Amino acid sequence: MKKAIALMMGLMMIFAGCTGACAEEKKLTKIVFCLDWTPNTNHTGVYAAQALGYYREAGLDVTVVQPPEDGALLMCAAGQAQFAVDAQDTMAPALDRDDPLGVTAVAAILQHNTSGILSRAGDGITSAKGLEGRVYATWEIPTELEMIRYCMEKEGADFSKVKLIPNNITDEPAALAAHQTDAVWVFYGWSGIAAKLSGVACDYWDFASLERELDYYTPVILANNEFLQNDPETAKAFLAATARGYAYAVEHPQEAADMLIAGDTTGSLKDARELVLASQEWISTQYLADASGWGRFDAERWNGFYSWLHRNGLTGRDLTGSGFTNDYLPEE
């Protein structure tokens, strides 16, 4: 009889514990976070926050998903994801409409534009002028081409003398070594680091150092406007936990890199640990850089780029002052 009572009490305790855990599970608010590409070191803070339990501590159940064919921004605008990764330049067309899409940039993942032009060492493409008479692999995006034209003309070079070919390159150093192209636009934190590891000697120059107005924010975290309006506290909780994840990556780049690899469900990083670690060591210094806090936008810099787009005919209206906010970030 005593054994039966003890067994019954034990089962009741297990059931009560399960009920409590299930109730706690139900209390978690579900969040969908859409990447802009396969997982890479731009995203490490999110994976670190997930692995370290920061989201659960904030009462959130975060699911990280890959972008659909029509892009993360549209998925976020449609309300299928509360948050997504995009960039200030590619956001512009979504805002430059009679009915702007309902998204707002709520955090800067990196503080500066770390993109630029990669070329073979010794070919003389050490600045924009060096592109004259060379082959450049292009995505054929108006903003991309206008930025290159603008930088070349500032140095007295003729953009019409650049030979443009479609950019279908997946391995930039290999493409340069094979003379598939002479120059290609890359994001240094990944492809620039990959070039160093590849053993292919390359030259590189970046846009941010040539013109302050081209030091725009890329990448950024977007949020759905309706979600922000209806549930601002959840948005703040998500960004506070995400900020903790990026802070961890700043202090512990190697450990955070391993969390990124472990959390990658696409398998794209499985055999890339050397690159991930090297990229993480470099990019961890860029998450905060000279900002007062992770994710914060400098309004003058944001507006400067959108003003530049308008002056150069890339937007139909001046988007100055639109598309971003610091209101949901943790207080400094």
C-alpha cells in the first residue's frame, strides 16, 4: 500500500512538473526571423542568442528561416516574419512607392558599409579609376552601377570603358584567379577573408572610405510595421536578447562562430569552419565599431545615403528621415 501511494505521488509530481513546463512553453511568444542568405557571420548574434537561451529568457520562441525566392523583405512586409535581414540600399525601392511597404529598419547589424571591390593583385585596380578598361562582374542593380560610376568619375575615370559581364560568381578568389573577371563587388567580412585564406593575391578598396555618403547600413534587421505597432514590448524583448547575442560574439568570437555552425540547418557551413572562424574574428570588431551601442543608427549617415540616392536619380522621392528607428533598441 505504501509503495502504491509513493508511486502515485511520484506520478503526480511528474505530471505536475510536465504541466508546469508545458504551461511555460505555451507562454513563449513565437517569432519568425528571416535571413537574407544562407547563415553567415552577419547572423552570428542571432544564433548565439538562440544557443545561450537569451530568447527563451525573454519569453520568446524564435524560429530562423531561409528567405523565399521573392526575398526576406517581402516576407516581412507580408507579416509572415516579424523580423528579417536586409540592407539600407535594397530597402529603398520598398520605401520609394506611393504605398511604401510596411517595414522599418530597427537595428544595424554592422555599423559601417564593409563592401568594396576585389581584384587580382598587380592589375592596378587599387581604386575606382583602375576599373577603366577592365572586366567587372555586375548584378545589374542600378544603385550598384551608379555607385561605381560615381566613384570613377570622382577620380576622373570613364565608367563607359568598363566591360560589364553578368555576376554568376560563387567563389570570387577562384573567379579572379581564372580570369573569369577582373573585378567583383564583395562584402569583406566574408569574401575578403575568403580571398586571404585562398592564397590568391588580391587588391581591395571599399566604398565607405571614398565617400561618407556611401557609408550606408548593410546589413540591417527589419521589422514588420504592424507588428511594431501592435506588440512593441515583444519587439523590444527580441532586440534586447539579440543585442546580448551580438555582445557575446564581440567578446567570444570563436565560441560564437561554433554556435553559428552548430545552428546552421542548411549544411552550408559544415566544411567551412576555418573561414567561419577567420571571418568571425574580423567581423566581431564591426558589430559595435564606433557606435554607442549595438544596432544604433546614426541619423545623419542614414539620411546622407538616401539623399545621395535621390540626387543621383535612383529614387523618385527623397527618402531622408524614413525607414529606420532606434526606438526598439535597449536603452544605453
